[in-house]
Amino acid sequence: MITRRHCAVTALLAAGVLAQGQWAAAQEFVPAVVFDMGGKFDKSFNEAAYNGAEKFKKDSGIAYRDFEVTNEAQREQALRNTARRGASIIIAMGFAQATPLLTVAKEFPTIKFTIIDAEVDLPNVQSVKFKEEEGSYLVGMLAALSSKTGKVGFVGGMDIPLIRAFACGYGQGAKAVNAKVEVFQNMTGTTPAAWNDPTKGGELARSQFDRGADVVYAAAGATGLGVLQAAKDLGKLSIGVDSNQNHLHPGSVLTSMTKRVDVAVYDAFKTAKDGSWKPGLKVLGLAEQGVGWALDDNNRKLVSADAEAKLKAAEADIKAGKIKVVDYRAANSCPN
């Protein structure tokens, strides 16, 4: 005998099944990010990716999954677990994820992967790299134009070709302004821990300031926060990287070399959602608005109209091919 109570329960269950079905349909597209060491709030490389993912979520209404790698052994398992849990596209942040991605992407051939800062040649992987040397050339020019001592510095994170490309571009830009400028260079370490050691970053910056540098460029992830703080404490100038870091110490951060990781992440999610995502290599430089330098209210007073004009002219010349910035990774050496 069917009672009113049975009918009510059946109706509730049916409604629940319908709601679950609607939710599943809404979540058919599941984007994900695997952040690398340094954390998603490193105010630099990882945080740029976070900002891109957040913008996609805001614009599309689609939530994303994420995982923060805290040690090297986690990378492969993080990628594999994220794939197993039904992600549609997974962003792998950083060159260090290339080897584990090579393994995992083969295991999940129907899932799309986008890796930032490395190249993995598989039919379901999109590789996004940047011409960091071009953006670094411009901030190197500004460092030399702003220096009163003729000495500028560079503090890198992990000593790898990618970071040497930052340093090499920076030196080329500085010497284009002043052939006699001295460029001090230190790397923080040779392991991934070099990305997350602001204390060491501050120590290296102070040693360069002690040697006469009055502008120091940090390309070191969260380690660079120590460089920016040291410059602020000593009344010197710093240059940020990846994200616009001018706001961290207004009046002390001369500029930031911006690397549009946020745009790369947003575009990967968006194109995967609309069906236009493609595997293969994308290389983003000044011409593609993939790198640049930041000018805003926080550093406006530090950048003269003359300096701004010179940087804009150099940017146009790089885009036109009149200035060719050497990429350390391609040349395996630096001209300065």
C-alpha cells in the first residue's frame, strides 16, 4: 500500500538525484592547478598562476582544484591523483614538473595538461615558455639609468639555466645604458629550497649593497621577498619579478619584471573549456605581451619621463628585431 509518506520520500529522493545530476553536469569541466614549491601565495610565480585561476573562476563561475607541492617527491603523485579525481585540464607549474608530467600525461591520454616554464612533447600537453630575457633587459636598463653608483645587483633563486636567462638579460640591458656598469650576481642555492628562503635572499642583497650596488633585481620566488625587504630597510632600490610587486614596498621597488603566468593559466582553462585548447609549444615575449615591466602609482615617482621613454623605445626595438637580446638557454653563455 502506497502512503502519502512513501510518495513524499520518493519525491525527495527523485529531487536529490536530479540535483546531483545537474551538479555533475555543471562540474563536467574540472580545471586544476598543481603549484610548485614556494606556495601559491609566494607573491611571485605561483601567485601569478593563482590569480589567473581565480579570474577564470570569477568569470566562468567554475571552481578549480589545486594542490601545493611542499617537497620534490610529491610532484608525480600530485599530478596523478589530480588526474584520477577527474580533472579535465591540469596546469603544472614550473620546470621541475616536466619529468613527472612526462610519466603522468602518458597514463592519462584523454586529460589535457599545460606546463609552465618547460617543454613536454606529448599530444595531450601544452607547453608555455616565456622570453624572460626580454623583460629582464628592460628592467636592467632601468636599473642602470637609476643607479647613482654604477653598480647594480641580481639575486637568483635556484641556479638553473632559466634563472641565468633572467640574469643575462638584465646584464645586457644594464650595459646597453652604461657599458662600464658593474653587475653583481648571486644565486641562492642549487635545490628547490632556494625558492623559499627570504632570509638568505636578504643576506645576499645586503652583501651586494655593501659592495656598492644601489639597485638589486630579485628573480627568486618567495626568496626575493627578502631582497625587497633588505632594499627597503637600507634605503636602496629593488626590482620585483613575475607578479607586479611594486605595492609591497611603495617607493622602494623600482619596478617589477612582469611575467604573465596569470594570462597563460587563464587562457589554458578558457580554451580547454571552449574547445580551442591546443597541444604544443607557446613562447611568449614582449611582442605577445607575455613579459614586461610595471609602472603604476607605487613607483611612478621613481621612474623619470626620460627613463620611461628610453624603455618604451627599447621595447619597440626588441619587438621589431632591431635589438636582439641573447637568451642564455639557447646560447649556453652570456655576452656580458
